[in-house]
Amino acid sequence: METVRYESAEGFARHVNDLRRSAFASQRRVLVCCGTGCLAGGAQQVAIEMDKQLSALPAAKRTELNLVMKKTGCHGFCEKGPLVVLMPEGTFYKGVKPKDVADIVHRTIANGEVLEHLLYVEPKTGERVARYGDIDFYAKQMRVAMRNIGHIDPASIDDYLLRGGYASMVKALTTMSPEDVLVEIEKAKLRGRGGGGFDAGRKWRSAKKAMGDRRYVICNGDEGDPGAFMDRSIMEGDPHGVIEGMIIGAYAVGSHDGFIYVRQEYPLAVEHLRKAIDDARGRGLLGKNILGTGFDFDIEIARGGGAFVCGESSALMRSVEGKVGEPRAKYVHATEKGLFDQPTVLNNVETWVNVPRIIEKGADWFTSLGTDRSKGTKAFALTGKVKNTGLVEVEMGTTLREIIWGPGGGMIDDGPKGKFKAVQTGGPSGGCVPESLLDLPCDFDSLTEVGSMMGSGGMIVMDHSTCMVDVARYFLSFLTDESCGKCVPCREGLLQMYGIVSRICEGQGKLEDLEQIESLSQTIVVGSLCALGKSGPNPVLSTLKYFRDEYLAHIQDKRCPAGVCKALITYKVNHDACDGCGACLRSCVSQAISGTIRKGETFQIDEMKCDRCGACATVCKRAAIAAA
Amino acid sequence: MNDVDLAPTNEILSKYPADARHLVSVLQDIQLAYRYLPRQALEKVAETLGVPLAKVFGVATFYKAFTLTPRGKRVLRVCTGTACHIRGAPLLLTELQKRLNIKPGETTEDLEFSLEVVNCVGACALAPVVVVNDTAHGNLTVSRVRRLLSTKEKASSSNQEEEN
């Protein structure tokens, strides 16, 4: 297709109409997921093979099929990758390998035959499901922020246009005043999806009112919370959605310069955003005099440097300025003096991508979703010990139980240790929610009330093989590592807490330690400038509140009930279950296992030699080795 | 150490306006080009962007993406995100430390391997994950992670092969 530049809203509408009627729009599609997860599973090889097989078809057949292969962004079902979806039929294949491609092309595509062995099996019913939309994982979701992901080729602006892309921006710029746009966002009660849940409309309003020479809009793509990857998925899979949201926001507050700050660990997101920005600029959707309206706006990408604290707004802005990313006190808001000391609106990826949807469908539609104080939907990264791990977008207010046993498909392990124990939400600032609170609706306020947080939407499900004291230690180690060091209570207090909890894990804990932890926590909360310190004690406090018995088991009985803390466990062979295969013997690098490899024989583990690496337990096919 | 070729540094610097605000971006490109930040390059950057050398070092040591010592040919980054943690990442890390005889942040003497930890690579569904250079390997176990240290060809294909 020749390059087009839209000089006006009419020109844009004309081109989109032409596009709708073009051969491009009527093509059948083979969608190969090439998100980070699927790539790790070998999606690149699948795509290459698919391309080869499709071009090898006879020319007449190719015209008849009118087929095109698209490399899409992350479908969010990474665990089952690489994924291949055939549209418009919606046939969904999981775990596709390059050797399967020939069958897909010759049998499914050419003959309409469904390949049973590549279909997804619903864990609840044991039935094979042929179509995308019928899979519980997708059927129980409501995708607003992620509605394009997996359906479009993120490298193709035309794909985005065919899904109604940039129409909201055109609507805003040509039929609404900046004030109208702002009022619509205020009415929608859109709250920031990055963690704080601050009202986006209020933020925009105060940046608009603030005095300044220039105004900036920033997209925070520094998704640092471990266990959250919805922003990665959105930036990789729907980069134009983020850009469109930012243009609308910039128009509303009167900004001409935007930045997207992407963390260093997401190279693919940077690549896709770069391409999208270049394409949008080429079409005249970014740059000077957009659509002939006289409005100028452009976006620059800033890459992060691998510092968790840079996800904090004031630290992020220092980082964009090329400085050390340390937070500052917030008595003056970033909306008044932010980036380069100018009024700045900073929202996260998921917040921005919601903006075009609100303009398209109206604030009333948006507020019809969700709970009283949390409107719309929220994407969660559901991971850990659940059957279906991946990205799940549901209406605000959906309960934890509905998420974990709905799209999540329930717990992964049916054994005694596989029972649900806790779900960790909100990353290092959040907490662990126990079974008794599973019917809690997920919105900003309810999760905070029980000592956790919505955060950016990480949701890590834990079963009885997870030690809660170890989890607390894990987050403390994370936070001590990531504390920028500016506020002493955060820097030193977290370190001390880490020391105490580590001692407990090693069986050296005392009962007084628990009081010490609580008192330290108070100091850290009061004495820290940013949320890293202010919410840093949450993981420890929430585990202490709901799983005190585990702390006591470590302290009083010198026992780790989950079998995780190395100093308190030993690996033992269950001689009745062992069949003498010898896999453990071969896997042990410490020569701690003795015995003869023969059917009917069994093995002994020498506790003194064993370094508790756990290799033997993972290779044992009969689950005869366990820590206790 | 004295014979660092500054041509890549100069080329990188020529792509950015001489403004302190581009310091982080410039350092990122230099890190990519050399796989570390050579002192001479930092001096050049300080001079060109008009930032004191101490400030440049401040930034270079603040961000985890930067290293001041050369890194190995294969950088193994063990994801220690929460999802990876509860699915056994600490076991993988101990195993790699033991095998390579280095700690996270260090490089083997033959400059073959560097070991690093990273807080989350956003591939939680495949936990636990180790990223070797730019390739993510998911669903690892202690015995499978050992294979990442064998020959290059094997390392890149060992991943999902035996998954099903």
C-alpha cells in the first residue's frame, strides 16, 4: 500500500473506508503469537516455518485461500505457547512446534480439518476446545484495555485502523474541545492502573491549570513489580493504543511533548513502540499540525536503566532528564512541577490505553462497569500455582475466587500440598491474602483494606509448598536491593528487617523478633518519602497477620511446614513409592545419594552431604522424594 | 585497558545532541556496544555532554543495566521475580553459582559467562525463567538449567523440547 498522510479528518475517514473495502481487510489470517513468552517457547521458528509452508502452496491455491500470516503480540496465555490462531474461524492451537506447521497448513488451512492434538484441553471437563472464544480462560474475561492484543499485527498501523484505531483521537481532535475531553475523562472516573489508583481526571485537570511554559505527558512503562506483565503485553501487542491515548491526553491538557518510559528488560516493547511512533508520524497522526487541526504533539521513547524505584513518578522523571533516579518529596505535585520542572501528567500504560475506549464509547459506558469507586476493568497477571497462567482482564469488583477458579482454572496440583494457601497481590508493596478472604471483590479500596494492594495487577497464587516466611524474606531482599538509599528508615530499616526474617528462616529466630518487626515497620512507613518505603513492610505485615502460625513453626519448632527453608528441611526418599529407576542418583551433584539402580531397590540420601538443591525431587517421576 | 577503541563511543555521541538529558541513553548505547562501560568512554561522554565525570559515574553505578567491568560472552540472567521465586528460581541460582563458581554480578575468568539476577522479565507464565543473552528459557529445573552451560547450540534448543 502506498504511503498516506492524513491532512484532515475527512482524509483519514476516506482512507479507513478504502481500507475496509480493500483486499487487505478481507484476508483470512493465521495469527502466530510472537510475544516474549511464546518467543521463549520457539514461536519465531514456528513463524518462519509457517511463512515457508504458505509460500510453497501453489499460486492458485494461495489466491483461493486469500491468507496472510501475522505475528501478533501477546495473547496473554503464555503458558500454553507458542499459540497459533486461525481467523475468522477462531481455531486455537496451543504448544505448536515447527514440525506441526505442515499439518496446520495442509490439513486445517487447506482442508478445514481440525488437529485434535493441538487443541486446548479444558482442565475442568477434560474436553478439547476448538475455538478461541470458547476457552474458559478467554470466555470469562472482559477485555477493554487488551481488546486488540493478539488480534492485530502490532507492526501494522493498518491493522490497528481496521479495529477502529485512531478514530477516538480523530473524534477528540475534531469534534471535541480539550475541555470536553477532560470532562469526559473526569466523568469516567478513570483511576490510575499503575498502583496508586489516583484519579486520572484530577491529575489532568491540575496539570492543565498549573502555570508553566510547556506541559509534558508521560507514559510509565517501567513495569517493575515482579509478577506483573500486562504493560509489557500492551506495549508489545497494541503500541498504537498507547500512543492514541497519549495524543488524546496531550490534547486535553495542552501538551506538545510526550515521553514513553520503558524498562530496560523489555526490548521487544521498545522495538514495537518505535515502529508504531514512526508509522504514526508518517501518517501525520503525530508531529506538527495533526490532521490539519493545528495541534502539535510528538513522542519520544526513554529507556529505563534497570532500577525498580524509577517506576515511582518523581524518580522516573529524574531518569528521563538523564539523572540518577531518586524520588523527591511531593509537597509540590508533578502536575505542577514535574519533568524539567514543568507541569506533567504521568499515567501508566494500562491507564493510557483505556483513554481511547472511553472517548469512543463514552464515560457512561465506562462507569457502568466495575464497582462504586473503581470503574472499568483491570488486567491481572495471574501466575504461580494455577492451571492457566497468563493475563486476565476482568471487570473491577470480580472476586479473587472468581478469577483464580474462573479464567485461572483452579489450582495446578491436586495433591495435599497443592491446596490454595494465599494469593499475593500488588507486588513488593502489596500483601498476601489468605483463603478466608477469597470472596473479596478486587478493586482499589477492598484490597488496601485487608493490608494488600491492587498495585499494577500482579496476582501470584501460592499453595502449601510455598513458605510464607520465605515469601516475606523474598520481598525484603527485593526491596533492600531496590531501595535507592535516599531515606534512611527505608534503606536501613528494611535491611534490618531482612536480617531478622532471614534469621527466622534459618531457625535462629526468637519470639521478640516479631514485635521488633512490627515496630520497625511503623518507622519505615512514617519515615520514607515514596511508596517503596511507605508500603515496603506490607508483605511482612500481611504474612505476619494471616500466617503467624508459620512464623511460630519456624521460631518455636524449628520447622518449615512448606519444606522450603533449607536450614530446616531434609530430603527423604519414600521407599514405598520409589521404583529404583535411579534418576535421582544421576541428578545429584553432591554424591549424597547412594543405592543400586535396579527395579525394586531404593535409595538413601546422606543428610550431611546433601546441599538441598532439590534436583532429585524435580527429576523423580514418582514423586517419591520430598522435603520435610 | 588502555587500548579501548573510542570509535563506537564517538559514533554514539554523534547521534545525540550534546545535552545532559541524554546521559542515560548514551550510556545504554555504550553498554550495548562494549558490553560494559569502559572508563575512557565515560570520560569522553563527560567531556562531550558537559557533565562532571563524578555525575557520570553516579548514573553509571546507580542503574543496574550498567557495569564497569567487561561481561562474559553469555550473560545468564536468572529471573528472581515472585512467580519465578515460588517456582524454584533460588534453586536455579544456587546451581549456576556452584557450577560457574561465581556470584551474581560476576564474570568467569575466561570471560565466557556472566551471572546476573533480574527482578522480573515479565515472562511469569513460564516461571522459572533464565535469560541467556536475549533468549528466554522457561520452565526450567535444576537439571535442565545445567544444560544452559553446555555448548551454545544445545543451550538454545534445550528449552521446551522435552516439555510434552
